[in-house]
Amino acid sequence: MSALTTAARPAEDTGPRVGGARAVLALARFEARQLLLSIPVVIAFVAYIAWIVWRTRDSWDGYPALQDADRATQGGPLLVGLAVLLHANAAVLRSGRHGTEGQFAVLAVAPWRRTAAHALSVLPAVLLTAVCVGGQFAWEAAKAGAVGDGSPAELLVGPLTVLLFGVLGVLLARVLRSPAGAPLLVACLLFTLVLGTGPDSTDGLSWLSPVVVEGGGAESLPSDLLGRPAAWHALYLAGVASCVGFVAVLAAGGRGAAVRAGVALTLAVAVAGGILQARGAAPSPELTAARDRASVSPEKEQTCVERGRSTYCAFPEWVARTGTWADVVDRVQSLAGGAAHDQRLVVRQRIDARYGLGGDTAIPALTAPHQVTVGTAWGGNRVPEFSTAVAAVLVAGSEEAGSTLCDGRMVTVMWLSLSWQDDPMSALRRVRLDDSVEGSAVVLSPTDPLTMQEGPTDVVRQLLEKPDPGVAERVKAHWAELTSPGVTTAEAARLLGVTVPEKADSCED
């Protein structure tokens, strides 16, 4: 009877067991299927894919710089990672919720092996995220207006973030046997990653976050001027995620040499990656000098090509776009009269890279005659802004002179800039700072803005709302009068055959 009533001793892990690896893989496959089919993860992936379609379809107006497009893949996987974290945590705690932990003690799969299986079950979600990231980037790269080069290290951030969040859920379940732990962690991560402002990206501490957002400037930078330690950051994330997984196995009772060595090795990788990325976050003297050259003396870094009558100078990654700029210049110049019709222009790409990706410094107008500035962004509002700069140089002689126009010459400038476009009135609205088509407003350009008073606005609106084929001939016939300094808006209106505005010119507006 004593043999029947004596309580059985708890099962002990005596080391490797026959078929242990097979059991771990089988359980990992089962848990991976459960994870991918769980409602939170399915919703997260559906929302992520919908976000990719919505964002990528019209992103950068069809003219992406791939060194920016790779970083744009890093935000969406955060949602997937949080959903994976919640499910992985709940999966580890499932036996406790259902009261089946005691039954697991008689199985050949020890707790630490089950934990390893749960950590491995995250990998299919990571691979699916990588497919989504690759698809998003490939979509951008396939656009006809794409320029530049992407970074594989930047593309790895999204999948590695999902891996990190998934194994965090497993570790949390092993050290905190409460279902409230994962939701609290998700809330903290949301606050830190979404609502928190974070330190400056040049501070090494900011790179401890899975996703480091830089930007705010309207223009892209050449790839060699970015200065992001992307490769070291990917190494850091891989090390941290792997270390968290090994620590979860260790916390579940895995005391083997392989587990201990895994913890030590992955911790060393994470620390090395963290130190190297912190060192790389601050611009080196060489990078600072290169940014200064590109900002102050871009001609030293650019390639110039002849297209038609004009010369186009661009940074190497943007040379392919010079044909698009030339089309705009030719359209504007074909409407001009006098010497401006055949005037040779120099179109030069200009940036201010001295403050990195976070800089948003205005670029001053050029004083040299017949030179036009173009930026690194294109499409959308950038097209009428550039065409306005071209028109202002043809009318006033230089960008600096064009930015000070306050008479009837603004009518000629804006008609040259907008009349040839597919939707001139929409272009007029987009090129004005307040998106209006009435009254006075600031007109945007790649450099210093122009001022469009109420009178010229009325005349230009008349010209664009009811296009008259005869206006082009009148512009060329009266080019000298329309571009003469001091010409009034009323005189310009009479020469172009439209109603004279009631509002007189006033440079004080």
C-alpha cells in the first residue's frame, strides 16, 4: 500500500533526451500556426498590408529616393510586433490558464524546451514581415521616378523588431506569470515608440530604440551623406533579440552549456553592436566635411549634362532625373519671348546637408544670372515650385531679382509657370503657401519665396480659368513691356486682353 500512496517526485530535467529536438520543432510548428492564425496577429498583418498599399501607391508623388524609402519600411512592423508579443506571451501562459501545467511534467519536453519552441514559433511571422518589407521597397524601386540606393541593413530593422517583440513576450511570460504583464509592456512600448519624442538621433542613446526616426527636412540627401550606423544597428537588434530568447530559455530552467554560451555570445554581439552604433551616430570629421562641400560647393560633387539649350548639374544619384527637369524648362521657355526664349540656363541641384536628415534650412536664392535651383524632391508641389523659379529667372534675370518682384511682372512669371500644366488652377493653389487663389499670398520656390499680390492674382486667375490661345502670342509680342521693371499689373492686364484689376500694385502688401 505504501508504494501506492507515496507521492511521485517532480520530474527533473536530466539533460538531453532522445527526440528532444524533434519535439521542439514539432511544437514550434504548431505554435507558429496558432500565432499566424490568431485574431490579433491576422488583424495586425491586414492593417500592415493595407498601410503599405495606401502609403506606397502615391508616396513621394511617384519620385522616391530609395535611401529614404528603406527607412519608411520600419514603422509598419511595429504594429505586427506588438500583436506577436501579445500572442507569444499568451501562448506561454496558456497551460497556466487552463490548469494543465502539471500534465506537462510527465512529457518528454521540459519547460525550457517548450520555451525554446515558443521563441522559434515567432520566426514565421518575422519571415512574413520580411516579405512585406521587401514588397514595399520593391514597389518603390519599380517606380519610374525612383532614384538612389537602399540599405539592406535598414530593411532588416522591421523584421528584427518583430523578432525582438516576440521573444520579449516569451521572456515576460517566464519571469512574470501574470496575463496583465504583456498589455502593460505594450502600453509602455506604445508610449515610448509612438508618443515619446526621444533624444536627438546623433545621441547614441536614441539608437537603443528598435526604430530610430530621422527626418523632418523636406529634401532627401545623397546616400553617402546620411551618416546612419544602420549596419551596426541591425547587428545590435539581432544580438538583443537573440539574447532575450536565450535568457527566456535560461529562465525556464535550461542550464546546459549551449544555453549559457548562447546567452554570453548574443550578449556580446548586442553590446558590441550598441557601442559601435553609438560611435557611428555622431558625424565623423570626414562626413562633416563632405556635407559642407555638398552644401557650400555642390559643383565639386556633381555631374553636369547638356540637354537642349541648358546645362543640368546634379548629384550622381539624381542625374537620371535631369531629363524630367529639362522637360519643365523647355515647356516654360517655349512660352517666353525675346531673348529669354533661347536663353541658356544652368539648372543646379542644391541642398543643405550640414545638419543631417533633421535639418530643414532654407536655401538662399542664387545671385548669378540665368541659374536656377532645383532640390532633391520632385513631383506634386515641387513641379510648380520649380517652374516658377525658372519663369522668375527668365523674367527677372536671376533668382535673387525674381524673389523681390512686386509689380506686373508677377503676372508674366506665374503665367509662364502654370499655363502649360495639366490643371493650371490646381497648380496655382498648390504653389501658394495658403492654398488660395484669391488675394495676396507667398509663392513657394526651391529658394527664397516670391510675393503675389491681389492684383496679379486676379489677372492670373482670369488667364488660367478661361485659357485664350491668343495669350501666348500676346506674351511674345509684348515681351519687352511685360518684363520691363516697373510695369504695372493694370498695364499687363491690358496687354494680355483681360479685365484690369481694381486693386493697384503696392509693394507694402
